[in-house]
Amino acid sequence: GLMLEEPATTVVVRRPDTFGGSGPGGERAAAFARTCAASWNLPRGAAFQVEVAAAPRPHVGLGSGTQLALAVAAGVEALTGGALRERAFDAGEALALASAAGRGRRSSVGAYGFALGGLVVEAGRLGADKVAAPAGASPLVASATLPDAWRGVLVIERGCEGLHGDAERAAFEALAPVDRGLTAELSRLALLGLVPAALEGRFDAFAEALGAYGRLAGVPFAPASRLLPFHDSLARLLSRLAALGFKGAAQSSWGPAVLAICPSQDAAEGLVAALSAEGLGSTHDLAVVRLAARGARLRPID
């Protein structure tokens, strides 16, 4: 997983008399607060108002649901006996927040990214084997902060959503087991390609490994992803990015979000200008984004 600094998730959690939510995804945020209250067996009268001040567009592959859930859980915990001070979170704390909010059953990448930012690599699970606590979380294998100069260009087709909810669960249930040879190659790319290149600041090596990882990671999901209405346009976008010389581009989750890694702000702005000149801005949202150098932070307010 590669965490982005923007689009950001920002929530304000307060202690009123009743549960409630406002802002984009406010009802979903309030539901996460209720789930946390039940998970922690809070008193019957405990209630929380969640204002979603900022949030990414949902269901496009940005992990917005997990980040929203963990942000709400962090606020609820702080207001019910937790550390009510400005603070960051370690990996164990983030996993516990995810468990309380009912997230992380399929992957722990979002929780580790919430805590650490940057690039995170988890071990995954073999079948039903839950190899680590808490809550059967997948172990964190490696993490790295990417060079400050690097940027991403985020390209998201408008009017499209990736699989989520019941449709996503059904898709996962229908997929065949992942070939172990493919898993081995993905592991090699992650641990011998992405992580060392990130730690050493070797952009070309990182970009090449990211592009290769993205292509291979999509193979097991092809039976479901090729049925999505934006499948062909996304494939054309990735081909065009490669033709423009941006090898480090990959689809995020089910899409339609695509991230192209760039060595600098100038290179990222140049890519946006090139895509806009070709008319892509009429159908897609284009943004230069920073790669997150740290994880989430909690801050008390008056």
C-alpha cells in the first residue's frame, strides 16, 4: 500500500446527547461511531457527533472507508478515556482501532498506512489462517518513507465506482485461489524492488517495480474487474501513461483511480498538462498529490 497526503480524511468528533453525522459520508461516520461504542461496551448514554470536514471520493480505490473508520474510532477513543492530546499512532494502536470499527477483515494495509504513512507491505493471509493478533491482523513486513520530492498524479474517471459492499464480497467469494507462483513474484517485487528503491531514493527502479506490481496484482481479479464499465478506458489510460514515459503507474484496488508516480513536482505538473491537452480533463479528475510522509494525527480542539 502507498499512502497519499491528499485527498485527505479529516473528521471532528464531539460528545453530544445523541449520535449523528454531517458532511460527506456523515451517516457512515456516525455508524462507525456506533460500532466503536458497541465494541468497547461504552455506557448506554455515550453518544458522538461526527463532522466529516474532508473526505476523498468514495468507492474509487482510495481506501476512504477504512481511513474514515479509523479516524472516527480514534476520536471516539480519545473522548472516552484515551489520550486526549495531540498525538500520532503506532501500528498496534491502528490495528486495534480498525478492529473496533469493524474494518481490516480482508487486509491490514489501511490500518498500517493510517499509522505510518508512506509505503507499507503486509504479509497477507494464507487461506483462512489468521497469522497474527490482534483480530487476526496480517503482520507488517516492511515500511518506508518515500523521498519528499516525489509526487503522484492521481487520475480518476468521473461517474464511475469500483466494486464495494455486497458486490465486492460476492466477487471475492467467486474468485479462484491466487497462484502461489504469482504470489511469490509479487513478494519479490515488493521486498526486493519497491522497498529497497524507496529507502534508497532510486526513482526509476521504484517506478518500474510499481508498474510491474500493478500489472501482476490485477491478474487474479481479472474475471471480476473486466466486467466493470470502465475496464477498457482504464486500460487505455495505463497504456497512454506508459507511452508518455511514466512506467510507475497502476490501478488502485478495483479502480477507477490510477496513480502515476513522478520524480518531481515539475514532472507531475507536466504530466497533468499533457493529459489535459489530450482532452482527458473532460472525463477525468486530475490532481498532483504528495506522498504521505507520516500517518494520521489526533488534535484536541476547543
